[in-house]
Amino acid sequence: MLREFAKRINLNTNLDNISKEICNEYNLGQYISDTIIEIGYEDFNYILETSSGKYCVKIFNIKRTDKECRQYVDRIKLASTLDINTPRIYNSNEKDYLFTIKFKNTKYRLCVTEYIKGKSFYDLEMKPNSEEIKEIVRQMVNIHKTNQKPNYIYDEWTKFKTRI
């Protein structure tokens, strides 16, 4: 499974090397472990466990441009300012939310967010109640107020363009 995900980012080093660099760059404590998140089709996402907690790391697909990576990070930052439920995104020591690490001439562009453990309504096989629906609609209204125009990406699994 790791090999399939590794292709997305041209992984040419042990993942723990990247994780240890992230721990240092983001002041996240001592590296303990990493676990790949197998849900998702575009980027390389994993849970980084450190002495100070768990974090979600997104290493952007090598097919993404720097501009697309920056837009993703900017959307996450914007969502947090508009009271839209989204994981907190962390600054690196460089005071930026988008960070780049190089190993053996491969550039890994990434961001780190808080890790939120939970299940969706779909996973729980439940329908939201009326209060939950109201909250979902309130957040959708806030999202639509942003004037964001997401880029399209090619979805390898469904063989068509999809909005991100």
C-alpha cells in the first residue's frame, strides 16, 4: 500500500525522515510514529504522532503546482477565519503554512493540521438531525460567501475532472 501512495509524491526516503524534519520545523516534540491515511485519492496524507500529540500531514501530489498548493493552504486559513469547521493549520518555523522539504533532489510541499479523530455521518450510517442540518447549512452559506473558485483536478479513480 505504501508504494502506491509513495508514487503520488515521488517518495525517495523513509517517511520517518520527513516526519522528523517536520517535528523539528513545527516544534511538535519528538517523533513517535506515522500512519498513512488510506482514504483520499490526490495527495499523500498521514497521521504524525509525536510526544506532544497527533497531527495530520498533507504532502501535496507531485502533479500539483506551487500555486495550487498555496491556494489549498489559503482556503484552509480562510475557512478558519469564517467560522467554518476545519482543522487548525499550523505555521512552520518559517512562519508559513506551506512548507517545503528536499530529500535527494525531490521537493515535498506540505502542510500540517490538527488531527481530528471521528467518523462522518456516512461512516456512522446515520442521517444528521435537524440541528446538525442547520449547522451544515450555516457553514455552507459561509463557504459560498467566500467567492472562492476552486481549481479542477484530474480524478484518477473516476477518470474525470472534479472540483477541489
